[in-house]
Amino acid sequence: MRKKIVAGNWKMNLDYQQGLSLFSEIVNMVKDEVIGSQQVVICSPFIHLHSIAQLAKGTTQVAIGAQNIYFEDAGAYTGEVSAVQVKSTGADYVILGHSERRAYFGEDDQMLRKKADAALKHGLSPIFCIGETQEERESNNYFEVIRTQLEQGIFHLSGDVFDRVVLAYEPVWAIGTGLTASPEQAQEVHAFIRSELVSRYGQDIAGRTTLLYGGSCNPKNAPQLFAQPDIDGGLIGGASLKSRDFTDIVKVFNN
């Protein structure tokens, strides 16, 4: 059975105290209201990681993730943070390949390949993001775009290692815009990703891999999105900054 995951991406928001306050609210709400087996992951700025990991102790429902790493373990890379350092804070996940990293910081598939290797080497599970721009969707080229991102960025991994990877489909045109792929559009792409996994790794691994939807997911549209057969949760942006909204999304998987 595939793990259901709802991951919050705080992006570059919240000062230190604001982050601790929001995380405490989320943890308490999850403890009180979430009755399913879904995993909650909070991906915060680096400044919060250690402290929120301490606050998460005692609950298996909430895990911690970073939003980025560098692919070297240590060295003269001013301003970068390694997988070793992130893991030492108590984090278990890291977002890689987010469209904002690709667009604003020039991260390509070759760099992301090395980042995925570094994350897995040091015990971090990558939440590996893939998706198309509006231009690529309108040109009906989005399947090829996603196939290339998978093949060049993450499909070099062996099957036993790939079992630790979470994939997140994020239609770039629906991130921070208020636009959302329809449940049918999202399912179409998730089913395509699942078929690519079958081709590369076989039915067993493909059937176990968690696929998240990321793209203006909120409490209103989450039930329809999460009801799709190949959507196993969400990578949540803006709604993860509001404890009530985020918890209501998590509760969609209550059982």
C-alpha cells in the first residue's frame, strides 16, 4: 500500500519565532484531529529545522524536511547547506527540483541528479519535483518534458534506492497563481508518471511509489484531487502557512 503524504513547503516565509509558533499549532492539530495513517512533512527554511525537529519528537505523524541541499558534503561553498548538515538537524526529507529552484537558480537535471544522490547517501528522502510550464502544456509537449526530467534527474537510481523517493508533479503554471489543474488533468499526468515508473522499475516499485500533486492545492479542491487513483497526497505551498487550512488538507485522508 502506498504511503499517503501531505507535505508543506513554507518557501522563504516566516521568521524564527513565527515558524516555531506555526509548527506547534500544526503538530497539536494533527495530534487532535488526524486519525488516518497519512504522513505529514513540514519543509521549512533552514533556520527552523533543528528546533521544529525537537518539537516533533514524540509524534510519528509529523516529519521534517528541508527545501534544498547542495550536492557536496563539505567544503568552500559559501552559503550552501549539505545533506550531512540537514540530516544532523533531525530532518528526514528534502525537496529537490522545485520549479522555483529550476527557474530562479538555474538548477538543471544534471545538478538535481547529483543532489538526489547526496540526499540518499545521507539518509534523506527526496521529494523530487517535476512538471511543465504553461508554454510546454499549451504546445502539448508536457509528457516529453516530464519524461526527460525523470530520465535525466532520477531514473539513474537502482530500484532498491528508488524506493525511498517521493515524486511530486507540479504544473508550473498552477504554482502561486491560484490556478489549479483539474482533477482529471492532474490524474492524467500522475497516471503517465506511474506508467513511466512501470517501464523503468516494474509494477511493484511503481505501485509503491508515492506521487504528490503540487499546484495551488487547498482545502476545497484537495478532496477531489486526492480521490484520483494515482494521487497519493500533496505538496502544499500557500495553504501550509495557515495551520487550519493545512490540517484540513491532511484530514482529507482520515479513515
